[in-house]
Amino acid sequence: MKTDSLTVSADASVAGVHYGATFKTLTIADGKTLTVGNGTDPAMILLGVVGGIAGPGTLNFGSSEGVLVGNNTTGTHPCEITAKVSGTGGLTLASTAVNDQDYKIQLHNGANDYTGGTWINAVNVWANDPRCFSTGEVFVGGGDGAGGSVFLVKAG
């Protein structure tokens, strides 16, 4: 599914999501779930230049590995994820950046219950709640330029 704007007001399933260049926010309504992936292959959401995924609903990757990729998400316009993230295949956070200096994804939801670990590469991840990584280990890519970083921000 390719879209510039989307509100999920009923439970829905898609193979993947690609936001257009002017995308603002994917909103998942209270009590509703957007399931992404087929349960076997990685399930990717390519976030737009100014993008985010808002709750209070749930983004569920099922047994697929969840992949959230920020597309030119700068510190000025980060991708903010406030929806609950669920699934059993782990979560990868990345960007299309050549280097990771200004590319940022913010995680806000301490109710995330995905399992299988978290992989961070080529993006700065700001964790606004200490429980936003759910369970499992957190792996941060190293190396010059396209590594990754994690900033732990005190929950409001």
C-alpha cells in the first residue's frame, strides 16, 4: 500500500506500507490493529520525509520481522511512533541515510509488547519511555557513518 495519509479506523492487514513524500501521520484508532506482513518475510514500513505512526491503536507485525525505515527523517522532522508495536519477529529501526547524524526515530509507547529483540542501524533512536523496546536484546549497528545510536529520554 502506498499512501500520503491514512487513518486506520477498522482492523486491517497489508503486506507493507510506503508513505509518499508529503505524508504526515498514519493513525491507528483506539482498539484497532494494523497488521503488516505475511508472517514469514520481513514486513516493512517506509516512513515519509515527515512521518509517524500514531496510536492509541496497535501496529502488529505478527511473526514477521518488523522493519521501520525512516526516509530522510531529520532531527527537525523525526518519525514519531506512538502506536503500540506488537509481534514476535523482532523490530528493526533504520533509515535511508548515508550517515546517521541527523536521522531520528522516536519511540514513545511503553506498552510495546513485541518480542525477538531490536536492531538499530543508520538512525538515531530516541526512547521516550524506558519500556518502549519491549523484551529481548537491543543491538546497535556500529561502524563509521551508517552506524546507529540510542538516546534514553526520561518518560514524561
